[in-house]
Amino acid sequence: MHTGEMWDIIVEQRQELEGILRSLPLELWEHESLCKGWKVKDVAAHVISAPQLNAAAMVKVLPLLLVYGYNGMTLRDGQRRGSVGAEAILVQYQQFVAVRRGPAVVGVLETLTDTLVHTQDIVRPLGIRHDMPLAAAEQVAQRLEKTGVLLGSRKVLRTVRMEATDWEFSSGHGPLVSGPLAELVMLRAGRQPEWGSLRGPGVQIARQLYAGR
């Protein structure tokens, strides 16, 4: 998948997320997301912050990185951005949803990963189904082999082999975890997948490693 195709999917997924957000009653913006400490509004604001984080904007958040580390930086920045409320966040979507740009310090694969995974962080706790585009999910799953260590999935990635049942994807060594590619992406991103959709002798191991993070 070339860069232009990835940007097409990022923009498309942002637009679809915007549609979901516009359909939510205000109280659901305060619902907890899949990310500990993040509400729906925080994750929504974080997703649309990507095209706004040029070099000058990144310089402003770097002190948070030095004090709190990567995850602490993104949490605090997301909470700050989410505090402006639903209406202001939706204005940002209207302005930036089609801008083919991500944070200045990362590449398109990281922006694709953020967009796909954070959309699931929002919709799953709300009981909303939103399918990942599988060709893009494969790119993300491969990228998470390296970047997943930042997201709490290092032990899982090093302990089990993952194989998709709905797309040609296989990675890793060890006891097998097989299932839908989207669920493997979530597991590789340090999120709780739909455990019931996964099969194989590695599932219980993966569950134990996830619980012990």
C-alpha cells in the first residue's frame, strides 16, 4: 500500500468517525473509552489533533514528554484538548478532517495506526460497530510489531504467534492466536480484543499477559 492510499484511508476513517461523533448525545462524549483515563471526547480530540500538530505545535508539547514520558504526554495533551467540549471538537473535524497530514515527528503509518485504533477506542465501549478496512489493518498490524512496545504489548508480541482468519497475515513465534485481523490489531496495540473471537493455544497466554501489564 503506497503513501497516497494510506492517506486516502486516513481521511476516509476520520470522516466516518466524524459522522459517528455527530450522532452521539452529549452525555456519551463523557463515556470512558478503551484507553484508561481517556474519555470519548479526549480520544476524539486527539485523533483530529494529528493534522494540527506541526513542528511549532509539537515543540509546545515536548515538555510533557520530558516530565511524563510518551504515554503520559499523550494522555495529558488529549485531556486538555478534550476539555474544550463536543462542539469545539466537531468544528476542528470540519476544518481539518481532510488535511493529509499527521504530527510532525511521525510518519504516515503512525497516523494510520492512531486513526484506526483510536476509532475503535471510541466506538467499542459505546456498543457501536465500525469495521477496520482490512488492507490498512494489515499495514497497521505489521507496524505494531515495532511500535506496540510503546503501547503495552511487548510481552504478547514476543510470546505468541498471531494469524488472521479473514486476511493474509501471520506474525510472531510461539503458541498460536488466530482470529479476525481487527482483533489482532487491537491486541498488538495493547487493547483488549474481543477474546471470544480468538482461537488457539496462545489465547489464554495472551489473556494472562494482557491482564498482568
